[in-house]
Amino acid sequence: MRLLKKAFDRGSQQPLINPLPEHEPQASTAAPYWLDQQDHTGPACGYAPFLGSDHTYPVYRNVKNYGAVGDGKRDDIAALQKAINDDPNSKTHNRYQNEVSTRPALVFVPGGTYMIKSTLDMRLNTILVGDPNDRPVIKASPDFQGEVLIQGHDYATPNGAAGTTNFFTAIKNIVIDTTNINKDKKAIALGWGVAQACHLTNIKIMMPNFSNGHIGIDINQGSTVAVSDIVLFKDISFKGCTTALRQSGGWTAVLQGATIENCSKGVEIPLGGSAASLVILDSTLINSGSMVKFPDSSHDSGDRNHQIVLENIDITGTNPIAIGDDESVKLSNRKHVDTWIWGNVNPGVYQTGRALTTKRSPGLLSNGRFFTMRQPTYQKYTNDQVVNVKAVRGHE
């Protein structure tokens, strides 16, 4: 789909659709979101390309069509899970353990508060997308059963225990809320042991302030192959967590543009985990504990995992910035960190806490941080300003 000023038939100057004005579409307050207003059932709908001639498989699904209410009172877990798992054309009528890589799903969640009493399990090859104009809240009920609110790792895949088999999973425009769970009870907002072609966009995680058991995101495994196995998180905010991000597995994690507020600690790499290295970039720590807690591997043999890079970090508070797993201070408190490295500054040259200055080209910066841009949602445009090119004759 794309924004279109005018569409013409091949070899003709006759427009096929009522053209929009010759100028660019004008942004407005768009409600409802155009994505849900498109035709998802007609000839121009999205097809699952590896299902052959089966053009009736529902790639797109709205959770409201599966019975979800989103009133903040009713338990919506069954409806949400049904929307993710539904496969009406298969023998089992379920994507669970059913060649899900050939059965993609784009699951739309309108605005509202969706109370759930148990874990919502994502499937491989699934995008869970909320309305960016009215971000939906997926919230644990007071009697929530389990530890993980949303499990992004699909354990139903053939080698489900391996994070490297979890591909093409995304969550966008969603608020995850664990504030109804006792702050002293273990709770994980999002399990994210995933691999290639996975991403989180416009996610907010809400937890009880200074909780003793809540974790925002738990990476217990997984990798990607792009740029030396990187799992990348951008523009994510954590509030009230015991631990904003727990990295016990995976290769390298990059946390960029994060805001960590009223949390007991920012990122924890637990002792005995398989995590290799961590980069925290262009981020803010507000009234929280240390930005990072990690095992000191400087005396280890071999690759010496647990290598840390902090770059362009703003701090409000009085706690140390980096501490070891034994609570020893590795980097004392300060208001700003330009660049600080614990690990290999150069191959074979291991540094135990070296401060550096990173020169940044002004052309790469926006408000003092590296310029980034989220994938466009075109949320300010109405449905009549968005054209599905498959609906234009000659472009099917």
C-alpha cells in the first residue's frame, strides 16, 4: 500500500480511481486507523504466498472480530489468543504447531484496555500491531496466573526451545501493563528470545514503581545474523520495573533511545548467562538504580563475555552508573556519560572501565542523539488517502 496522488492505467491517461489532489496528502487527525479500514477480504487482500491457491486464509485479523472487548474489565485472553492462532482452513484450525512459517498473520488491536488472566503467546511469523493513534493496553489482571505477560518466543515451533528458530515476529504500538501484579511477585512484561527479522516499535512498559520482582523485557536466548548477531531495541520506555531489561542470552544487544524511569536497575546481565555484549546508546536514566549490572569477566579465559559499552547516557539520580554482580562499583555516579567501555576496546585489548570521548558528526545528530526514524505508520492520514496498489487495474 502507498500514499497516491493519482493512478493511471498502463498506456492510458485515464485515472482508474478518483484521484486525490495534485499536492501531497494533508495530514489530519485520523480515526479510525486506515490499516483497519482497508479491504482485507476482497481480491486485493493480502495472501499467504506459500499456501498455493488458498486465497481465503486470513492473513489480516482484527481482535474485535474474535470477541475481544478491550473494556479493562473482561478477560480478553481467549479472544486475543484466538486471533493470533486462527487458521480456519487447516485440519486443526490452529496455527499452533502447524507449519506457521507458511501461515503469516497481521493481528490488529484497536485502542482499549485488554485485561488478561494468563500469558499471551506470540507465534512465529506474526505481527501484533496496535492503533498508533490510540495505543491499546494489554494489562495483567489482579489474579494473573504465570510469570510472563506476553511471550514473544514461540515455543510451539519444531525446535521451540531454540531462540534462533524464532523469526518474523514483531510487536508495534502496544502498551504492556503489569501494575495489577503484586510488586514483590516475579513478573515479566515481555519475553523476547527471538532471532532474525524481529522488532519492537513504539512499545511502553508500565510496572509498579520500584517493584522487587518485575522485569520489563527478558532476553534469555536468540540472535540475529545481521551485523554480528545484533538484537536491537529503539525508543522503548520502561517505568517502575525491578529490572528494565534482563539479558541472560543472545549474542549482542543494543538498547538505543531508551528511557528508564523509577526502576530498581536498568539492564542486568546475570551471572552464568550466555549473553556476550551489550551497548546502551543515547538513553536516559531517571530516579533509578544503576544503568547496568553485569558479571566481571576480565579474569576469565577465552572470549571473556559480558562486554559493556555506554555511550551518551543522561542520568538523574545518585546511584552508581555501572556495578558488578557482587554490587562493586564499576562506574560511579555522574550526570552524563560520553563513552565508557568494559571489554575489548580493540581486539585483544581488554579494558576494565575506560572513559572515552566519541566524536559525532553534527550531520548524523538530532537533538544531540544519532538520528533515527521509526518505520512509517502514516497514522495521520485517512483511509481515502491510502491506496492499495493491488486494487489498481494493471498493477495487480
